[in-house]
Amino acid sequence: MNDLSKYNASGSMAGYLFQCRLALLHALELTHRKPEAVVSIEKFDDIAFETENHAECLVQAKHHVVPKALGDMSEDVWKTLLIWMEGAKHGVFEVSKTTYMLVTTATSPPDSAMSKLREGASEADVNASYDLLKTAAQD
């Protein structure tokens, strides 16, 4: 490893491009349902969809060049939850009226909290995920 490798920002750039492409993809999908919606990047969250200056959907985008697991103790999980809790605490969005998404290149181990929160999750899966995250927080 040479001395200049510590200045290599290719991983950060890949993450930024991932974020922009994800915003574009979701914006194109949203156009059909809510033509008045606005896409913001780095305003309410990594990506947010808003109407009348109110965030309706928050997206955390996590890109990893080296494959990573998204376990119950994962830094990505807890950073994401912290960002959303801080936003709620400061009134940036209404908790019950907002959709939350964590989109990542990491994989969720089977039976992890995040594996239970995929699109279409049942109430039982959401409750099981909550219990797993609560246990992880206590640990």
C-alpha cells in the first residue's frame, strides 16, 4: 500500500453515485403516483421525497465496495436509526406519516432484524425485528 492510498476517494464516489442513481430511480417510479412530489438529496436524509416542504419518505443509502453484512449490531443500522430519531425529535418530519427505507449493498443475515423488514413485511415480522433490535440495543 502506498502513502497516497489513504487519499483514495473512489469508495466515497461510488457511494455518492449510488445515492444519485437511487434517487433518480425512485423519482421516476414516484412520478406516476405523485407528480407534485419533490426529490431532495442531503436535505432531510440521504434521499427524501417531499410535498409542500414535508418529508414523506426518507431513504438512507449505504454503498459498500467490499461486501458487508447488515446484522443487528451493524453500524449502518444504528447510524440510520439515529438519523431518523434525531429528525423526529427535531420535528423534521411526522413519524407516523413518513415511510423509512434503508437501501444498501450489504446483505442481511437470515433471521436478522433487517431481514424481517423487507418490503411487504408482515406485522409479525416487524414485531420480531423490533424485539431483535431492542435486544441488540441492550447488549
